[in-house]
Amino acid sequence: MINSKIFERSAIGRLLLADKAGRYLIAALLVITVLVPLCNLLMPAGSFLHIPTYVVVLLGKYLCYALLALALDLVWGYCGILSLGHGAFFALGGYAMGMHLMRQIGERGVYGNAELPDFMVFLNWTELPWYWYGFDNFFFTMFMVALVPAALAFVFGWLAFRSRVTGVYLSIITQAMTYALLLAFFRNDMGFGGNNGLTDFKDILGFSLQSDATRCVLFALSALSVAGAYVLCRAIVTSKYGRVLIAIRDAESRTRFMGYRVEHYKLFVFVVSAILAGIAGALYVPQVGIINPGEFGPINSIEIVIWVAIGGRGTLFGAVIGAVAVNYAKTYFTGAFPEVWLFMLGALFVISTLYLPKGIVGVVTQIRERRAESNATSIPEQGAKS
Amino acid sequence: MKLSHVFRVFVVLALFVAQVVQAEQITPVKSEVAADNALLLNELISARSTSDKKNLINLIANSNFPQRAKVLSALQDGDLYYTKADEQLVYAFSHPDGYQITSVIDGENLGVIGSRKVRKISINNELRTVLRGVLAELSLRSEDVFVRLSAAKDLIRSPSPEFLYAIERAKAVEVNEKVLASLNIATAMINLNSEEQVLRLDAIEAFRGTLDSDAMSILAAMQLKDSEGNYLEQDDLVRESAAAVLSEMRGEAEMYKLVENVFFGLSLGSVLLLTAVGLAITFGVMGVINMAHGEMMMLGAYTTYVIQLLMPNYIDYSIVVAIPAAFLVSGLVGIVIERGVIRHLYGRPLETLLATFGVSLILQQAVRSIFSPLNKSVSAPSWLSGSWEINGALSLTYNRLYIIIFSLVVLLMLVFLLKKTFVGLQMRAVTQNRAMANSMGIRTGWVDALTFGLGSGIAGIAGVALSQLTNVGPNLGQSYIIDSFMVVVFGGVGNLFGTFFAAMSLGVANKFLEPFAGAVLAKIFVLVFIILFIQWRPRGLFALKGRSVED
Amino acid sequence: MKSPKSIKAFAKHSSIVLAAATLSLSASIAQAADTIKVGVLHSLSGTMAISETTLKDTVLMLIEDQNKKGGILGKKLEAVVVDPASNWPLFAEKAKELLDKDKVDVIFGCWTSVSRKSVLPVIEELNGLMFYPVQYEGEESSKNVFYTGAAPNQQAIPAVDYLMSEAGGSVKRWVLAGTDYVYPRTTNKILESYLKSKGVAEKDIMINYTPFGHSDWQTIVSDIKKFGSQGKKTAVVSTINGDANVPFYKELANQGMSAEDIPVVAFSVGEEELSGFDTGPLVGHLAAWNYFMSADAEVNDEFIDKWIAYIGDDKRVTNDPMEATYIGFNMWVKAVEKAKTTDVDKVSAALIGISVPNLTGGVATMLPNHHLTKPVLIGEIQENGQFDIVWQTEGAVPGDAWTDFLPESAKLIADWQDPKIMCGNYNTETKKCSGQNY
């Protein structure tokens, strides 16, 4: 049992005390971390409280998207960097994980080749390409999950922020980046399985990916990662450092004139965001069971922006809500109205931009504010300005 | 080898005699001949093997059946059928209820018949080659110089000693130099297979300076070796002189290859320009990140399709009608989008991205629901098909050529509209300083709608052009939207000249990289280049200068 | 624990989250099983909708037809249609939904290899039953999937044989052009090795790969023309994927590359693709399939009439994957009737050896490797957008899951009947199967 005083004094506690919505979010995440696996594993099938495995996997997938959305909100909502290429970092993290899972298959592939993944065998490759070395080690893989997206973000960001590429120019070249990666990963000569990508995974750290327990663990890990990432992002944006980020978002030139090295601030937050996106990808792949170049698609990256916008930009928890809400809508619509679901999704986007300029969170705050007007003391939640 | 040659000589002689006799004959017993012809023609129905059919085609071509050209070209075009019930040879043309058929033998109209009651006389590529030659021979005496020219060219591609006589006769009376030149090559192609060294050497000489690709192919064939390393062509003198002429031809062809590559690049660039120039207005000038731009192109392409449905008998003019129609359709949809959605979002450019993305999903699904998800067939008008053959090594396809011209015309008209007209002045005023423009009495809302409509309308026009190049389907827009954004950004947002220059240079760069790197890597290189270029010039190729640049 | 207020928040939130999770997602799980459910897993939006929507309609038509005949085992069939939206992870998710939530008895679905690869682990884990109706690269035989499209030896190799024959023009030089994904890659690998075994030299084979949806074919067509003018009869074997074909063929037509000079034989161009453009200039180019709409058989005429009546558009065409769906559906019906249950294991066992009429007047038999026997037809493109069958194999060719022309694959066989083997990748050298999930 945690003493409430310790809670209030701990760093996280202090952070969350000033952030009511964040508290709810963390609470909810912790609850589902425990309850969903319990309801899946312990409740008998058919009972009202039983959560079927496919729902667990689905929720796990939503949480990965939520983590990705969180990563984007950190750079877009708080630093004004509209990245239309965040899917690239997500996919790179996913590919790193996928490569590990591929190596784990070992000689259980259809050709029984212990060294080479199946797709290399039937394309007559004779040895493993050098960049596949090391991925049989889990910790090396975990390191690469963070390093590869971070390195790309660092190089890209260093070039772009140093030359003061901003606004739509930055957005479009991030799009060019993910598009170029999409084309590159589509090439079978690259050695990443081409269009089919990496699939047919068997187990992770010796635990079968098909077992409900593994899935529950992965789900719990996703939920905890979202919670952890939320705390991290909140810590960044509420720090002194975060204030500078917001200043950059609102008036970049002025911040620069005041003597801040704007590009360093941007670069740091961009790299952190890329790492978070990479982790999201790494959690996503074992749950979904496939990673392929489609994840690099520019449209996918635009969709991430939409989750954040619908949830409420610049609020962090809004990103989480948006990602889950939009993806749930997608799951529901594609199953219930397969012929016309695009009308609904499209209309949802149009209507929410027109009538919910601050997203779902904005609506809630508005209602809250109105109610608080009578009390007249509460401080309004700060929304994003573009 | 020898035997077949003897046979060929024999055939030529026999045909010569036959033709002479035929020319002298004055229809002895008409009905008997007609009966013979009918018998001959009906054999087409029962002939199964390719060689049987080939013999029959030659026999028909050399018969005295008055409509032999018509029968053979119907066979070539796949209009020759027979009725399953009574095995009668008929010309068949499609009709809503099946086929409209006419008897081949006596030209009697047999009315309409169900499509499964007749069967086509099938041919294959080998027979098509034979037919091409035979029909070319028959049309060598046409009045129309173009028919003669294409016949002469067909003969180059289907060289056969049977035609030598007809070619020599045609050469004697031919006045057109081009036709004559082609006939000379055709003769050479045939003589190349003769037994006499002199004739063959002459033939090889005749190819010098022609750049004809079939000639090059046949000369190259002479240089081949068999599996034991011996040359297939045993006559050393012939082979060596062939090699000399071939290398000369190839050297020259190489130069034209470069010209061709530039053309390919410019044509790719003009497609990029067309697809991007509308975006240069909506995105570049108005600052709306218009994700529905691709769908505006899609609407333009579908408009072309609908126009062709409405005027099925005037396909050649349909494109001309489609251009203004597509401009209006896409333009109006654009105005509706602007009034309905974007109007509420000025000053929030990033949110236009979300809203227009939603609009694009809706438009795609709308097209899918209305027209089905299948691709639609848009036919090419005759004046847009084929290619302009400058010489054997260089030919420019008409549709690409027209698209280059068309894209330039569109660009110039747009520049004129923006710079020289009152509406253009208002548009520029509103985008530069909305408040000031408003206070000067410009109806900014109205101008915004018009500007957006203009950009969308131009996207619609681009769709008309794309309908000639690629799929007309619900995904048409998505495949071009990213490239369009790249072009606009690379050229510098808000600068039409920059868009033009960016499109053309990216097109040419892509085409020059492609032979070395392959299509995929070429594209990746271009993308990486754009990313690096933006580091060097963060505002694109031609950045706008002045205060409006800073946000 | 936290302050009472936080605990309250905890409780409140857990209830909200749980309500959201359980109520909305799992509410419709239990439904009365008085119908037999048929899952339809074809993309209705996105890039693959062009091809896959037709197959969805085909399955719905077949179901309607079967219900008119009284269903199966006295139960009506009920279609469950979902839209995986050409998104590969979504295919896996939807497959899970169909099996876990909707409890379907069989799935008809997938088009691309990647979508099949994506759903494969799901179907194997949940022991579903799927019919896959498209020609593909082979190198697979799953316990739970029945492949009713062609394997490479039922399409690619006979087509090349035809072109090498005198009737096909005695082709000596080959361009293997494809979209850069697994089906063309594998097919071209197989063809390359096959051509070399027939004495074709390395320099007489040109291989070219392009990205999906490639639209600018000027350079490649011009290169092919150049490659073809080297003195030997040249042909193009095209594994170019659906969308890129229209611009490819348009460019062929405009650059005047006629079928008499350099024929193109395509493995992914059927009647439906042809309906997207004007085939006038393309007459004589070829395609290899196991079915053409122009096939002369009574059962085909019936099928076409039924299809046109169902879809209500007399311009609509039929194509090979539709025939494969038709065969798969009829086989499943027959197997269920034979097994007297829809239990996957029993139906799977019953399926092997079942024969149903195909639409070209022959019979398709399900082999122990889960592939079919199929006739191979070569068709020439006609002006009206149809194919004219110019050649066909003597009898039906049995589908081969593992090709004999790749060294690693030649060792493997699939057999789901022989109790000593019972696997999809039995290695005849090591006498073992590897990596089975069950």
C-alpha cells in the first residue's frame, strides 16, 4: 500500500497532482492492465465478464496506436512540429522487433533452415545479410528498437532543424521520408521480405505468441508503456524545458532571438518522440503478427495526425483518447457497415474538425469550464494554438 | 535450307504465273468461279491447324474472289465468324442482342443472332503476321498515300518472298519518296534471305542510314552463334558487312536514345506539372493542405468517362468536350467544399488537412458506390493514339506529346488569369492580405470560393489527361497526391514558375536515373534529393521573398 | 492507497473502461446457431477493392443460390461480410473477428499473398477453414487453407511452354517483367530456372521489377523494344500486378509494340482488368489462366447468365478467380454434405478427393496437398475485351504446392491425407516436417 503522502511527494505524484485528467488516464490504464488479463484468463468463456482473446489483442493494438499518438502529440502539440512521417519510426521499431521474432523461428520455418528466414530461402539467398546479425538477441533487439528510429530522427532532425525548415515544408519532407522508406522496404532486394514483410512468428522469449497468457502480458505491457510514456511526456512538457518547447511552438523566431538554441530543443524532443513511436511499433508487431511496408504509407502517418487532432492536440491524454476512439470506430464501422464505412469515417473527420476544433478533450473542457464559471476560480485547461 | 529455297522460288514463279493468268482472264464461267471461292472460304471454318489456315489465307489472297481484301481484313480484325447451326461464314458486328451478321459469300444480310450462336474464326500471332503481309500487298495499290505507306511498313515487318513481285510492281509506279524508301527496305528485308551473295550484300547496304528496328534486329541475328560457337550465318563476307552496318546504325540510334530519354522526362514532368499546378493554387496560394486534390483529379477522369458514355459515336471529340466539363465538375465540387468546410478553417491550415482528408474518403467512397469499384474504360481518340515516327530509332507517342503541350497551355492560361485579369488581381490581393482586401471592398468569401474552385477545376483537367494514361478508378487520386505535394514544395510554395521548373526537372532527373537504378531506386533517389534540397533551400527552389514569408 | 477521492475515481474509471470493453466488443458473441455462417473476407475499399469486390459478390450469389436449393444439411447459409480495407494487419484482425466473434464455419477470402500470410497464423490458431481463390506463388500448404487458384506449375510453366512451341512463335528471348512483390519474384525465379533448364542463355533473359501502381512505363517499354530487336524472337512474361497494367498496356499500344512482334503473356490480367481499357490495339497479346469467360461449356453459360442476372449489369464479366471461388464453394458444400457437419477437421478431411465440375467443361479435384487439378488455357486478347482460347493443356494439371525448380523447395511435399505425412512441408530428405503450429 502506498501512503498518500509518499505519493504526493514522489516526482510522479507531484506531476499528476496538477493534472487531473492524467490521473484518470493513469488510473484507467492501471485498472485495465490488471482487469483485462484477469477477465480473459480467469473468467469462464460465456460469462458476462469474460473478455475474449480477440478483444484483448484488439485493445492491445489500440494501446500501441495510443502510444504512437502520444509520441506525435509531444512534437506536434507541444513543439509545433507537424510530422507526417511518424509512421516511419513506428514501422522501424516494428521491423526491428519483427526481425527478432523472425530469427526466433529458427528451423521451424517451412524450409527448416535454421539461419535464414523463409522468404530468403525461396529467393535463393545463401547467407544472412549483415544487418540481420544480432537480432537473435533480445536485448540487442530492444536496443535497436530505440536506436534505429532515434538515429533516423536525429539525422533527419539535425538536418532539418539546423536549416530552419518549418511549417508545411517540414511536414512534406517528413512525408517524403516515409514515402522513400516505403518504396525501399517494398524492394525485395532490401532483405526485409518485400511487400509480404515479416510474418509467421512463433514465440517471444520462449513464450508462444499464440497463447492467451502471452497476449495478456503483451497487452499489460502496452498499457503500462502508455502510462509510462504519458508520465514521461508530461514530465517533459511541464518542465522548464517544456516551457521553451511551447514557446517555440507559439513563436519560434522570438524564442530564437531570446537566445535559445531552438534546433537543440526541437531535436531532443523529436528524437524522444521517435523512440516512443519505435517502442509502440515493437509492441504492435507481436500482437498483430505481421509487419510490412504498408506501415510506412504516408496515409497511415496522416491518420496518426487525425487521431491526435480528434482527441485534442496538445493535451497528451487527448492523443490517447483520439487513437482509441478513431480505431474503435474503424473496427466497428468496417464490421458493421462494410459497404459505406468510409462515408462515416470521412464525415467523422470533417465534422470533428468543424465542430470540435479542440477535439474530444476540448468539448469536455468546455463543459467543465461552463460548470466552473459559477465557481469562477478554476484555471482553464490550456489548449493548443496553431 | 536449299529445298525450302527451291520451294520459295517455285512459289514465286507460280504466283507470278497465276497473277499474269488472272490478269488476262476474262471471267470464263462466273458461277463456277464463285462456287470455287465459296468452297475455299468455307474451308476456313474447318481448318484447325495454323499451317492449314496459313495456306488458306495465301490461297484466298491469290484467288479472284472480288472481296478478298475485305474477308482477310475481317479475319485480321476478328470480325469473321461462322454460324454454329448451318456453318455459314459471316461478317459479324456486335449488336445489343448479339451480333449483326452478313453472309460473306453473297453479302446477304442475315439479321441479328445471339452471341453464342456464332463462333469466331480464330487466328494467332503467326497468322496475324501473315495476314499483315498479305493485306499490305493487297493495299499497295491504294489511292491513299498513307495506306500505301503503312502497307509498305507492314511489309518490312512481314517479309516474305511471295511479295517481291508485288513490291517490284508497286515500286515501278510509286511516286511518293517515303513509300518508295520503305518499299526499298522491304525489298532488302526479303533479299537478305536470298541465296545470292550479291543480292544480300546490296540488301545490307540498303539498310545503311535507315535506323529501321526490324532491319537492326535481322542484322543482329546474323551475328549470333549456335551452341557450339559457330556463327549461324556462314557467309563471312555477308556477316561482316552486316556487323559494320549494324554498329553504324546502333551508334546513331544511341544518340536518338538520349533525345528519347529527354522526351520521356519532359512527358513525365508535364504529368507532374498538370497534377501539381492545381495544388499550387489551393495549397500554394491559399495555404489549404488539400488532401482531396487527388480526388478532384479522379472526378475529372470520371467526367471524361461519362462524357464518352454520352457521346459514344464521337469519341474523337469527347476529350475536347471533357476538358471544360471536367473543369466545371471539379470546380463546382471544389466551390462546394470551400463553402461547406474550408471557409470555417481559414487561419488553421493544419486543420484543413484533416477536413479535406475526410472529404477525400467520402469522395472516393461516393465514386465507388456510384460507378462500382472497377476501373472504367476510357478510350483514346484516334488522334491521341499511336506515335510520330521521326525515324526508325526515335518515335514520340502522340498522347505524351499532346500532354506536354497541354500542360504548358494550362500553365500559361493560369498565369495569364492570375496576373492579367481583374479576378486574378482580386485573388492575389485576398491571399496576400485578407483584411486589407476586404476593406477595399473585395468580397473575400466569394474570391476564396473562386480561387479554390479554380485550383480544383485545374485538377479536374489534369484528370482528363490522366484518363489517357492510367486507370480510371477510385484510387486514381491517391497515386498522384504525394508526388504533387513534393513538386509544389520543391518548387517553392506559392510560385507557379517554381512548380513548372520543379515538375520538369524532377521528371527528367527520374528518367535519367531510371536506366541505371531501376524505377524504384530512381524514385527513392529523387525523394532523398528533395529532402536534402529542402535543407539547402528551406523554402523551395523559388522562395517568395518579403514579409509575407515569415509566419 | 490513495486518498478516498482517487479510489472513487479508480472505481468510476474501471467501470467505464470495462463497460466499453466488454459491452461494445463482446456483446454480440453468443447467437443462436441455426444458420451456417460463411465469412467473406475481401477488401471492399482501398487499392484491392477493384479486384476483390467482385469475389464478395460472387460468394453472396453462390450463397443465395444455395439457399434457394434449401441450404445445406437443412440449414440456411448466412453471409458475414467484413471489409479489411486492403490493410494487411486489418485482415488478421478481421479474420479473428470472424472466427472468434461471429463463429463462422468457413471463410472465403484474400487476394494478395500478403493478406493470406497475414491471416494464416490466425486461421491456424483458431482452426478455421479458408478457401483462397487466386493464383499465387505456391510455397505453402496450410492445414486450414484450400487453394483453389493456380499454383505456378498451373499457369506460368505451361504458358512458357506454349510460347516456346511453334504455335506460340518459338520464342528464344525472354523478358520477365513484374511488380516487385513475392508472387512475381517467385514465379520469375521458377521461370528463370526452368528456362535455363531448357537451354536459354543468361543474356537472353531480362528481368525487370517495378513498384506497385507504377504508372510511367515509357522507359521500360522502350527498353523491351530494344531488347527484342536483337535478332531472336522475344516475348514478355508479365507478372505485373493489377493496377499497373492499364498504363503498361496503354504505353505498349502507343509505342506500337504489337503482339506479332513481341507478344506479352500476362498472369494477372483477366477479363475484369481488360474491361478497364480499350483493347483494340492489344489484340493478340496473351494471358494464361485456368478459366476464360469465353470458355465453351454449358455450365459456363449458365454461370454467366446467373452472374449477370445477380449483378444486374449485362456488361459485367466473369474471370478466373470467380471460377476458383465457384469451385471452392461447391467443394465446400459437397464436403459438408459428405461429412454431415461443418466441423472444420471433418470437412477438411472430406474435402480431399472431392470432385466438382469446373466452368470449362472439365472436373476439378481437390488433391491431398490442398491444391486443385486445373486445365491451363492460353487466351488471346480480343477487341471486345474477351479472350480467345488459342491453346490448352491436354488434361488437367495437378497443382504443385512446392515447385520443382527451386532447390530448397524441390525437396518438400505436402500431403494432408497420408497418415505418415499429414503436413504441408514434408522434407523428403530429412523425412521431417518443420514449424507446424498445431
